[in-house]
Amino acid sequence: MAIQDIRILGALAVSFSVGVLLQILGCVLWHNWWPLLTAFMYVLVPMPYLFFGSASGGSSSIYGGSSLASGWVDAGKFLTGFSAIGSIAIPAILFHAEKITGGALAMELAAVVVLAATAIAYDYLSNDDGSYYY
């Protein structure tokens, strides 16, 4: 089963690399580095969820299992989703302001889709029980 683990990690690594390649090609092919602002959002997207806690139960012990813990987790998820919209909005706004071309917009949106699919696949496949192997 270790080979299957390596194949899954390899597929996720290739998918992530393709997303980053699309991000860079969106800048290089059209000789315009404005779309690289989207890469800044990739760093900011997970920050609220990391700061406000996750659903793993670690935050419930801090607040004694109260509804306050759930509120902070919900706030972190909301801010994460809010900042994730920036990954789509930044290229769209740059295209609307005529700072980038339609090809660069398509390349940036493709990068967002590939990187989001990679993150969702990693989250789905990284559960603790490992029951998806059987």
C-alpha cells in the first residue's frame, strides 16, 4: 500500500506543479507580471483558517467546548472563503481594467481551478482512518 501512497502524493505534486506552471505562464506568455498578484492570495487564503482554528477539535479544548469555539472556527472558515474569492476576483478585475489580456485571464483562472482541485483532493485524501485504500 505504500506504493499507492506514493502514487497519490506524486499525482498531487504533479497537479500542484501544473497549477504553478499555469500561473507563471499566464505572466510570461503575455509579458505582463500583474497576474502574479493572484499568487499572493494563495499565501493569504489559508491564514484565517489557521489562525482561528480548525475543525480538528483543538480549539474546543481551549474554550472548554463552548459555542464560542464554534464561532471562531466559523469565522475562520468564512474569512478563508472570502479571501479565496480574491484568487478569482484579482484576475477578473485586472482584465476589466485592461491590465491583462483575455489569454492571461484564462491562464490564471485555469491555475486557480487546478490549484483548488489539488487542495480539495489533498484534503479529501488526507483523512486519518485511511479507509479509502481498502
